[in-house]
Amino acid sequence: MADSTTGLPPRLQEIVEDFQWSEGREKLELLLQYAEELPDIPAWMQNQSFEQVEECMTPVFVLSEMTDGKIYFHFHVPKSSPTVRGYAALMKKGLDGLTPEEILRVPGDFYLQMGLDQVLTYQRLNGIAAILAHMKLLALQEVTA
């Protein structure tokens, strides 16, 4: 269920608040911590068909799976791209286990509340927007299936 003041699911709201409390380089350090937390793809998924997030300059691949009406995401992002890995990890943590409808309601620019624009270029910020847009596309495909 989304927070009525922000429209964000609770876990994503907590992530946004963590970034809001951070200042300057702390925001980057927090993003890099998320990058380290992005799980590797389980062996049983290695041969699955991941979709590429075409809008990202970094090769980002995502796979979604529905379980009991909730959607879960798996990402593959090169370890050499910690910023984008951080985006993928925080999106996974914030949106995993939600219904497709809940994911579709996440504002497309929610990340601006995090203050990352203070430490990253807009070109870099486009990565998080592209990942969210692709996650929403996958959620929409589940709703219309």
C-alpha cells in the first residue's frame, strides 16, 4: 500500500527518506552501498530471457516473474557500473513483491525527491528513470496478460 502523502510504496518511501537525510557525497556512498547489495542472478535463471533496458547507456537487463499476484525483478548490471547497479538494487528493494498495479502508480520522477540531482548529472539520472519505466512496462504486460 502506498504512502498517502507521497504515493510511494512503503519500502521505496524508506529508501527515498534515507537519501533525503544524506548530504552531498553521502548520497553517492549510499548509492554505492546499494550497488554492492544487488544480488547475482541465481544459477537456475542464467538461461532465462532477460530484457534489455534500451534507454540505459550501461547494459541493464531485467527479468520479472509473477508469484501469487506479486511481481519480482531480477537484474543483471555489470559490476563496472556501480551507479547503475545502485539504481537497479534500490528499485528492486523498493518494488519487489508489489502488485503490478502498485508499481504502475509509482510517480515517474520519484527519484528527484532523493536529491541525487545534487551529486549526479541529469544524464546519469536518466538511468533510474529508464529502469523504472521498464519495470512499469513489465508490470503493464502482467496486467494486460
